[in-house]
Amino acid sequence: MEKEPPKYINTKDVVRLTGLSTRQVYTLIHNGTLKAHRAPKSGWRLNRDRVEEYFGINVYGAVPKEDTFIEIPYSED
């Protein structure tokens, strides 16, 4: 039987899969672009399906599309 992938991934996974910096991922979380919740003692968790949809990737098996351009909204916070 094939193991089902986890429903949630952490920020390190998002950085690795997208090529964004950690700071860029946190900016997307804090400005509400990426929905995430804070897990006690273990950092931010993001819904895998939403990450796949937003970035146009398949977390388990594929790499980001070459033509994917991700604009990071800038804030003065």
C-alpha cells in the first residue's frame, strides 16, 4: 500500500520546493497570500494542496513549472 503524503508541510519544504528564500515565504504567510497556522513548538504549517495550487507544483513528484513567476507583495512592516 502506498503511503499518503502529509496534508501539511512546513516552511522549509516550501523554500526547498519553490526556490524562494525563507524570508519570502514568511512574507507570503504574514500578508495572507499563503494561509498557514502556527504549530506549538514546531513552527508554521501550510496546507499542501493550497501550496501546490498557488505555486503550480506537485509537492510529491514534480518540480515547479519553468514559466512560473511568483511576485512577492512588498510591505513596509
